[in-house]
Amino acid sequence: MNSLPVLSALACLLYLDSGVLALRLDRRARLNRVVFCLDALLALWAFDSIFDYAGANFSLVRDLYLLCSPAWNLFIGAALHFCLLVADRKRRLGALALVGIYGPGLVFWGANFYAAASGIADVPGALEPFFPDGPWRFLFWLYYSAWFAFAFLVLARAWRRSGSPVERKTLGVLLGTITVPVIAGFVTDSILPLFGLGLPDFGILWCAIWVAGVRYATNRYSFIAPYRNVGDSGRLFAAFLEKGRDGIIVTDPEGRILVWNRAMEEITGAPSGDVLGHGLMDLRDLLSLPDADDGSADPALRYLVEEAFRIQEDDWSSELTEIPILDVEKRLHWLQSSAFSFRLTGGQRAVAAIVRDVTKEHDAALAAAEERRRFDRAEKMEAVGTLAAGLAHDFNNILTGIKGTVALLRLGDGQGGLPSSEEIGAGLDLVDASAARGKDLVRQLLALAGKSPVLKVRVALGEAIDHTIKLTRSSLDPSVAIEVAALPPGAAVIAGASQVERVLINLIINAADSMTVMRAPGEPWGGRVRLGLEDGGGDWILRVSDEGVGISAQELPRVFDPFYTTKGGGASHGLGLPGVLAIVESHGGRVEVSSTAGKGSEFRVVLPKA
């Protein structure tokens, strides 16, 4: 199946759509009108190529050739006209210049039309511009090459001299998408036939690359969009200045203010009439920066402008800066400002600044920060209160036991005699147990505060897990089983050996309790505590999971709070998990927990590798 007619039809639609788009965007702009004419000529050429590629009869091809012959003769002049306007949008071409641009094409069109109409040229073959093997063909390709070479040089010169990044990108796209089809068309339509390769004329299809480049530049960089002419751009700029909510300042190369829009008047209280033409250094009394040290005031925006003029790059821009100013009524405002430099037509540099009044946002942020500080203080006081209440309760229980024992020993046998040795021994055992509880409580508090001395060594996690299981297995309820997954060899951390085991003991005991003493009355006891060790890249991840009662979503955020416990009946001080967290964090690690009420919990201890 011959696909060339289909491709020509698609190219024709592309050219028509692009031409209509150019007029729809701005039919008054000269460049847009030239783009429309260029696209119309290419669409005419593509329309003729549909029937030529399809091998239509001689009479139809001849008639279409006569109808469409302006296309491949005049589009070269239209392309040069397009490039001249792209390079300088202010350029106005006189009548003589237009004759020079389009004159050769008109001559070739007339001669070509005469040759085809009179039967001199063989039209139904490859559509040669004139006599297939005569000198006119050489002259036509000379005209073709010279006009496109000049067009390329015009665009390349404009690209090299442009100081705008957007304009340079636009010109770069146009340069590339013009150069490729011109060279490709010359090769396929002129060079290859010299070597006996009888290819169809692909020129009209190659031109689609150029038109696609114009479309891309329009969509990406607003190449032929409205407001490209000077008058409309000025009106658009004036409307932005008048209606914009952000302040805009523009200064000339000497630092004199050229633009001071209405938003700047509202922000500072300084009318434009008092500002325009003055340098920023002259605005000390109008726009000032309060100084808390000595009460002096300096122009707030001069720093951005002075820095901009010190920077030599054409497209310098400052970072977003927040500064306080005093308006003309000495009221404090907070402004966000960013400045950028740009190069004027004469090569001089100017600076513009965009200013936004963020006083309300700044005050709201300060109020939120103050509210947060009050909330943090309240949280700290609540934590201190909880800590004090927990300590008082636990130590009161310990002291109560000691005082009760002492009181009983003082009573003796109830008849004024001394207590028996057995009673004294039992009392001393009770005092010793109470003192041990007090010592353990202090030890946990020191661990929680990170004050207990620790000798850190290389600890093999596999050995620590095995040793911990031996220590705890006998103290667990028989209904609780401990399962250990295969441990990776060589897993080690730098830590206190006893502290690693203390972390494991606490987690294992908590897991066992959740499957036994924490179950509701009547529920069966028992389950599995699973231990696993995973390689987390730069960390080792120790997992301890259970099949116990789990932790509700409401309680989960508080499990690491000191003295907070979900175990009833005074079975816990509420310092186990806070101690685990303190130990792990003191080793540069972290503790993660996930749980579902009624289904169990999993604690993940993450420690850096040794």
C-alpha cells in the first residue's frame, strides 16, 4: 500500500491547522500573517502531492499542477520573510525589500506555469521546478540554497545575540527544525537522483518538521501568541502593574526607580509621584528597615538591588527574602521580595523586584509558634506531673512496705518481748526486697534519662538473642513459646551488651504478658513470640512479634510515655518501653511499633551496623 498520499493528506491538515492557529492567536501581527501565508502555500503543495503520489491521470495532475504551482516557488520567499521577522519583530520591510524576497519566486512561478501550460515541461513525472535537465533547474536550486542559507544566518545571528533564555530556546528550536528539512529535502529531491535513486519528492513532507517546530515554540514559549507586538505588550504590562496584588519595582542602571505600581503604594503608603525618578538610597525616610540595636533605619530593598548590580550575569535572580519595613506611618510590615536583573536593548542592565506583603501570614506564624510553645510547656508540665505522680506512688509503696515491716518488728511478740529470729529474718527479707525494687526503679529512671554509664563493645546479635532466650524462657508461662527465625551470620552492633539484652528481655516479657496476664478472664492463655533479624542496608532490624491482645489505636501513641501502662493491678511501673526507647536512641537507633487490637503487636528495633 502506498502510504505517501496519506502522509501528504496529514501534512496538508497540519499546515492548514497551523495557519488558522496563527491567525486565531493574533491576526493583526505581521509575523502571524506571514506564518499563515507560509502554511497556506505548504498546504497547497501538500494537496497537489496527494494526487501526484497516488498516480492520478495526466489531465488531473496537470490541472492541479497549474493550480498549485505558486506553492513550491513562493514558499522559499515566505520562509525568508518569516526568518527576518523572527530575528527582529520590529523590522518593517519596504516594498523594494519585499520585491527582492519574493521576486525570484514569482519569476520562476511564471516561467514554470508557462512551461506547464504550453506543454514544454513533462508535468506527470517528478514535479521538477522547471526544465528537468536544463540550466533553469540549476538556477532554481541556486535560488533555493541562497535564500535558505541567508535565512539560516539571520536566525543564527539573532540566536547568538539574544540575551533572553526563552528567546534563545525559541530561536534554537526554529533553527533546528528549519535546518533539518532543508538539508533533508535537498538530499532526497536533488542529490540522491543524481546517483540514480529515483525517489519521490519528499520536500513537502520534510516541511512538516519545520511547522511542527513552530507549533512547539508557540505552545512552549508563546512564540506567535498574542501580545507579542509592542503596543499590546505594553498594554498588558500596564494592566498587570495596575491590577496586580504584588508590588513591582523596576530601576534603571543607575538605580533610579522607573516603576512603582499601585500595590507598592498600598504596601508602603508612598505614592508613586513621590518615588519615581528617585534612587532607592533616597527613600530612607519612606521605606526603612528597623534596626533593634541602635534605632537607625536603612533602605530595606537596597540590599537586593546593590547585590543585583554587583552580579554580572545577565539572568541573575535573588533568593526569596523576607524583610521587615516601616511604612510612611511607621507601621511594621513584613515583605517577601525577590529581585532579578535583565539586559535592556542598548546592552545596559536593569533590576526588577517583586514584593509581597506577608504581614498577616508572618503574624499568624508567630502566633502559631507561640501557641505551640505554650502547648509544649503544657505537655512538659503534664509529663513532669505524670512522672512525679508515678514516682511518688511507686516509692510510697516501697516505703510503706519498709515502714510496715519496721513497725511489726518493733511490736515484737505483742507482749513487750523481742521478735523471734524467724520474724526478724522475714522482715529483713521484705526490707531487702523493697530496697531492690527501689534500686531497680532508680536504674530504670537512669536508663530512661540516659545517665547510666555504658561500655560499648561489638555485640553479636545472634549470641545476644540466644542468651536472652535462655534467661527468660524459664520465667515465662509454659503456654508461651519462643520461635526464632534463621539469623543472618555476622550480624553485630556497637552497644552495651547488657543493654541489648535488657531491650530484648523487656520486649519478650511484654509479648508474653500480652498473651497471658493481659488477656480477659476466661480467654485461653498462650501463643508464640517470634524473633527475627533482617538486614536493613546500613542497619540491623530486630523484630519481636506476638499473638497477644494488641494495642488499640488510642493507646498506641502513648506506649513510650513514662509510667504509662496498659497492664492492670500494678503489674508494671510503666518504664519498660520508655527504657527500651531510651537505650535504642542512645545507640543511634529507633524503635517502630505496629499493632492491631486483638491480633497482636510487632516491635522493630533498628540499630546501626557495627
